[in-house]
Amino acid sequence: MENQYGLIETIKNGISLIYTKLFYSNARLIRLPVYIRGKKKIIFQKGLTTGYGCRFEAFNIKGSNIQKIFIGSNCKMGDHVHLAAGEKLIIGDNCLMASKIYISDISHGQYNGSSFNSSPNESPDQRPLFTQPVHIGDNVWIGENVSILPGTTIGNGCVIGANAVVNSNIPDNCIAVGIPARVIKKYSFSEERWIKFSNEEKQNSEVAK
């Protein structure tokens, strides 16, 4: 698909391209404004393209001198994509993201039912930060307004529908939608088409999680 830009948009892209080549030579185009915290802990491979207002943050929560965010080759992001990592956030190759997406391995407090859970009597900003790595596979398409929460893995070839909240693992080659996100289809390589996820497969998937 070939984009047709107006004059102002062409000028803005030209300025962003100069910025990209000066400071992020591996990238294809990083549109300004962009907000980056912890640049040395963020690694991306060749071909990254971003929209306007993207925000990448790598925090010194678990180890101060280690890579926190890894973005694979040829990834494309829309406007206002927010990545935040204190431990590990990995995005595979050839991923496509729409706009207003939030992906983080960090939570203010812990809420999983363990003995270390945070108390509602504490102010949220005073609760100890909790991290769990996030891993997104290759060839993943993430729709508008999706949130991907700590401790989740999204397999290769997945599609995450708009407005979904991913708080558990999604197997390879599946379509997941909703709040919380649930698998509704998977790709059948033998039939070369997307098919509905059966109740038995859903149960097995839940057990695997």
C-alpha cells in the first residue's frame, strides 16, 4: 500500500527521517515526537518504523546494566504506542501494531493471590513494583487500544483484536479478542484457513496456562 502524504506531513516526515538517521541509524523511520527513557537498555533490529508520540521506557528495577526492551526486525508501530519494562520485554520480527497500545512488564503492586500481594490500604504509588517478563513472537498483529500486561507470552503468528486486554498466554497462530483476551480462532495449516477454537482446545489451553 502506497501512502499519499500532504505537504506538511511530508515535511514532518523529512525532519523525522533526518533525526532517525542521526540517532537511530538501524531504524527505517522514527516519527517525532518520540519519548525514550533508558536508551542504553533498549535494543532494536533493522527496519523499525514508529508513529507519532511513541514512548519507550526501560527502568532500573531488576538489574541496572542489562537490556530491558528488545524489538525485532522490520517492526511497524502506529501512534502513541507505549512500551515499559523493568525486567524484560521482547518483541519478535515483523510485528505490526496499531495505535494507542500499552505493553508493560511492570505493575504497581502484586495481585495474583500470593502471600506477597499488595494491600488496598496502601497508596498505589507506594506499593512495591512487581515485574514479570513479556514475550511477543514473530509476525504478530496487534490491534488498536490493546493492553498487554506483565507475565504474558503471545505466540508467533497471532492476531490480537482491538481493545483486548491480554493477561494470559496466547498460543501460536491464534486470534484472541476481548477483556480479558480469549482465543476464538486458530490457523489450520492443513486446511490453510482460520478455524474456530473448539471447546476441548480451549480447556487444554487453560490447563497449559
